[in-house]
Amino acid sequence: MNFKENKKKYLIIIYGLIFSISFILNIDFLNIFNLLVILVTAMIILMTNDKILLLTTIFVSVFNAFLIFNLNLPQMIQYIPDALTLLIFIKIIYSFVKYKIRINNSILNIILLILLCHLISFAINNYSLLQFSWGIRNIYRYFIIFVGFQYLDIKVDYSSITKYLKYFVVLEFIVTLFEYYTITDMDNVSGFFGVSGTGLMLIFLMICCCFFLSNYIHKKMKIYSLIFYLIIIFIQLILGSVKAAFFYIPIMIYIMLILSLFNYNEFKIKRKKIITLGILIPIMVAILMGFYLKVYNDFASVDELFSIEYVNKSLFGSYDSTRQTVNRISGISDINDIILTDNFKKIFGVGLGNASPSQNISLQGEYYKKYYMLNYYWFFIPYYELENGFLGLALFVLILANMFFKSIKIYKQNITYEDRIFVFAYMGSIICILITLIYNSGFNTIQIGSFFWALSGILIKLENKYKTNKVNIKIA
């Protein structure tokens, strides 16, 4: 009787002894047994708790490069988000069948239309199923995360998102500062974003700015606190030599300030906050640009940094010594002239996965092997257009536009203050993604993609909550 009551305790003690013996003696079969026990336990926890599953996926995705390149953990870790996404997919299917959920969502309908285009392109381009599957993995893992955050059982404390982003920015600053003094290649001074991750660092920190700015506009953050976080964000971007920060962050901030005037009733209070910040931003940026010129000597003056010649080089310049690579602005026309030479390919592309890069040669697409020297995969728009054509690119932009207008519509409703802060921050995140699509292919990475689509899923969950409330009010 006593044993039955305490059997869990005894089993834990016995397993603890087995684990200790295997660790000390390094016995192979016991090590395998321990690994299986850990994997099964983790699987049970993840499959029985939606919140842990979803948040673990985002955590491992965002810190994936840091775990591999900075902490020197095995390369196989890069596939953990894929395994977790597969579990999310299984949970989604289970929930849809069990609760008989009907898809009544304009975004999901567009995603299904994109899938149809991919199937048509695969059938007509007639290429390897393995490469098509790799392409499916590269894009649809984000859509799975998006749907998971909509329909699985997760309650989000919106104020905690800002709190954790504050912690992230401070820790990112510490790691970036350490890397600046220990790494010689400035492209790798990117904090948690690994090798050549400075572009990802910019986009993620811009999203963080959106949440801080939303809290400031809605009187949940003081001006000095906002300026503090903006300064440490700028400093780490300066240490990583991310000059684009001086263009993108002010543009994003001013767009959000303008949007706040149209979407909020307390105009007089808002006007004062906007004018104050609007004056402080250019002063702060000017001071920080002076700091950049002291850290790096690649520009003689601020005027040279903002010169037409430098802007032209950034937007239209080639990015290697051969001068044969595509650039940010003319990338689409170059891809059309060189690769998408017939009308079908212009509409549907060369096929999902058929131009995707991979460290594994067997997963590299035919078009990647032939045209990799163009470096089209450095920039989101030419890369996405090459595989998906104009139709696929248009549908993808339509999703982002649809999400933006949904956020405006939700923001104008009678929603709680915390919900309002999140929705406005999401509006800024969409702006951030849209204005950086020409900058690099960061949106197509697991770090940025998983986090953004998780936020998008939360927005739709919020929309569904207020739709349900309206229905309940009408019934009552």
C-alpha cells in the first residue's frame, strides 16, 4: 500500500540512479536509454500542453543560430524547430477533427490558394519531389506556426510580450558588445543571430521598437524609458555596422506616429507625445551617427553616409567582386531577364524548392545549382519571385496587406487597453516587414519568420475573440 502511494517517487529515484551510473561510467546502451527517456518525456509534455509546445518552438527558432554558432552545439539543432512544427501540425489536425473546426478565415483561404499554385507549378515544371518537399518545409512551417497560434489552446498576456522583449534587447546588447571586442568580422557581430546575422538583428530589433513605441503612445512607457531602449538598440546595430538602421528605424517610427493620429480618439494628448518624440528622434539619430563615425572610419562625414552615391550603391550595387550578382532594386528585372524567360515561369515561377539553397547537395534545386552565383537568395523579393512567380509574390503580399488592414479594423473596435497596445505594435511589425523586404531575405529565416507569424496568429485569435463576443451580445 505504501509502495503504491509512493511509486512515482521510487521510479524517479531508480531512474536517477540509472542516469547517474550511465553518466559516470559512460555506458553506451544506458546513454541511448536515457536519451529515449528524455525524448519521450519531452514529447509527452509538448503534446499535452499547447502553450509549452508553441512557445518552445518560437524560443528554439529565435535562438537557433546562437545555439549552433555561439554555443557550438550540434548542427542538428537547426532541425529542432522543424520537429516541433510537425508536432504543432499534428495537434492542429487533431483539434480540427475533434472540435470540428471550420476554416472561415480569409488569410487561410489565400494560403490554400498559394498551395494550389505551388502544386500547379510543381506538376508543370516536373522536377524532384525531394526538392519540392524541401521548398514546402521552407515556407509552410511558418503557416503552421501561424495557424497553431490561432487555434491551439494558448492564452497570451500581451504585457508580458513587451516585458520579455525588454529582457531580450538588454541581453542582445550584452552579447553584441562582447562579440564586438572578440570577433574581427563585423558581419558576425549580431548577438543572438549568429554568423552574418546583422540583417536579422536589424529586423528583429525593429519589431522590438514597435512594441516599445506602442507602449509609449498608449501611456504605458515613459519617454526616457523609450529613448533608453532606442539608444541601446542603435548602439548594438552600430557595433554590427548596420548602417541601414539610420534609414529604416526613423522611417518606421514616423509612419507609426502618423498612424497613431488616425486610429486614436485622444488626439490632444497624443499630439503632445508625438511632437515630443518627433523632435527627439532626429536629434538622437544625429548624435548616434556621430558615434558611428567614431567607431568606424568607412565614411568621412554624415553627409557622405546619406549621399546619393552611397544610397545608389546600396540599392543598385552588386555585392561581390564579379559584379554579376543581382541587387535590391533591379533584382526582379534581372531574374526575369536571365531566368524567367517564358510567360508560364513569370506567372508561376520555377517551382517551390527548385531554386532553394541548402548545405545538403541533394536538397539543392536545379536552378540554385545553375544560378547560385547571382546571389538572388540574399534578397527576399527576387528569391520569392523566382520560385513562386508574380502570382505567388502577389498572393504573399496580399496576405501581409490583409493582415495590416485587419489590425486597423481590430484597433478601431471597442477592445481592451492591453489588446490595443498589442494590435498597434503588430501594425508597426507589418510596416517593418514590408519596408525591409527589399533589404535582405531575413523574413525568410526561422528567426524572423517564426516570430512574426506567431504574432500574426495571435492577432487572428484576438479577432476571433471579439467576433465571438459580438455574436454572444447579439444572442443575449
